[in-house]
Amino acid sequence: MTLFRRYYLMISLVICIALVFTMGGMAKVVIKYAHINNPGMPAYDAALFFADKVKELSNGEIECEVFPSGQLGGEREMVESLMLGNIHISHPNIAVLTLNYPKITLYQMPFLFNDFYHTKRVAESEIGQELNADYEKATGLSMVIYYTESPRGLFNNKEPIFEPEQMKGKKIRIMESELYRDMFGDLGVGALPTPLSATEIYSGLATNLVEFADPPLDHYVTTKLYEVAKYFSLLDHVTGFKAVVMNKAWFNSLAKEHQDIIMEAFKQTEKFQNELSDAEQQKILDWATCNGVYVNFVDKCAFQKAMEPVYDKWTKKLGEEFVTKFIEKAQELADTE
């Protein structure tokens, strides 16, 4: 073999090795996606849909490990893990995000929004984008897309609730949220707010640690809360609005092509989840009423009046100018499609 031929073969080998590492040898991206939802809930199915979609769109270069049903803790712990980069994506209730950035509370103000799509229009408006950008700067977490969930109501095992006076002095399970404490405590309906994680609601009701809870109806059914609380009083005080949140530093560390794939998967997942949730809500309500759950409507006007002082406190706390602008935008977008 001539010297030239040996040299040629060596150069070819080097080029082949380089191609393997630059094209086929790129490190696989592994996403960790954790949440508290159980099988049968649209948000649970959406996380699996996202995992399948990123794998499909990336031809296997991106894998998503999903940890459902509170395997990695409650929603507060998941948000902390997100900020530390131990997990990459979650979809906690929006109220949990307020612990790290109080202005996000505006998405949960009682009776401000008509439904999920009204809330989403505000979140995607100029003032909503400003609020979300400020949240990202403060926490390093990006609110990417939004999930909807079934209506929230008051669950208990003693009687249907019609008036706020029926709750005075009684313990209600709340998320760890200052706003929820205000809505249901002395500033609002006069109950005794008791923070518990979503995974503790069943035992809390079963042992009379709390007398009421207000989770979404699909959570009530899938976690069998009807076994310990057969009355569901539809309050709909806050809309079913969950932000899918990701660690922005982790996302920025990815190759551009992987970022584009993830964002496309998010887009398709939001559409999938919203449509699935809309289709399931009436089915869930029908199931509940056919299986011994007593469903009633509360006097919503009475609850609105009881919670009016909450607005005074939070307007002062968050800044009158910004809160006024936000509420005006919500009112403006209330009836638009």
C-alpha cells in the first residue's frame, strides 16, 4: 500500500468518525415531566401525549420521562424542583406559582373570569405577556401553554352548601396560597383554611381533619373523593387554569432544532388537552350524578359579595395601577371569542 493511499484512508476514517459524532452521536435529550394528576384526568393524558409527540417529532432523539400522581411530591415541591433544574416540566395549579411571584395571583382572583378560555385570552394579551415575562425573570420558569380542567366546587359529606354562612368556623382544605386563605378565611367566607397537598385531601376528609375541599370535579372523581364527600356544591370561584411551566435555563441549553421540536410538541399538546377536557367535563358530571353524588348550585352572588374585601387587599398588595389595568383587560376580553 502506497503512502498516499494510507494517508487517504486515514483522512477518510477521521471524517467518518467526525460524522458519527456530529450527526448520529448527538447526546439524547431526556426530559423529566412531573405532575400530581391521576389516570382519567385530561392533564394526565396530555403529559403522555407530549412525551409521545417529542419522541415522534425528534425520531427518538428526545425522550420524556413522565412522573404522574405526585410521585415526586406535591405541587409546591415540584415547582421547587423545577427552579433547581431537577425536573424540567410540570403543570401545577396556577395558585402554587404565586408562592414565588405574588402577581400571578391575578389569574386566580375570585369570579374575575367567565371560563378557561376567557383566562387564556387575558394570559395571551399584552398585559398577560408582560406578567408572564416578569414571572420568568423572577423565577427562571417559563409559562409555555395552558391546560383547562373541570369546574371547582365545595365538597363535603354533611350537606349541600348554598350560602357562605354555612361555612363559617368550619375547616376547609386549601392549596398553600395566601389568596385562597383570604377567600375562605376571615377576609372572605369566614371558614378555617387548612393547607394540605392534593395527595392528602382524601385522608383529610376521611379523618375529619378538614370538612370541605374545593378540587376540580375530575380530581374528585379520579381520586374517589366521593367515598368521603358525597355533596358537590358548584361554586366555580376560580377558573380551571393550569400553566405548563418549564425551566428556561435548561431549555436554553438545548440545540435549536430540539427547542423547535419541543415547542411544536407543546403547541399540539395544548390543543389535545383543551379539546379532551372540554369533551370530558359533561361526562364526568353525568357520572357523578348517576353514582350517588348530590350536585347543587350555590348562591354565587352571596359568595361574590363575601369575597369582595379580597380585591381591596390584593389591589393594595400588588399595586393599584397594574391591578386596575389587568382587571380592565379581563373585562374587555370577557365576551370576545
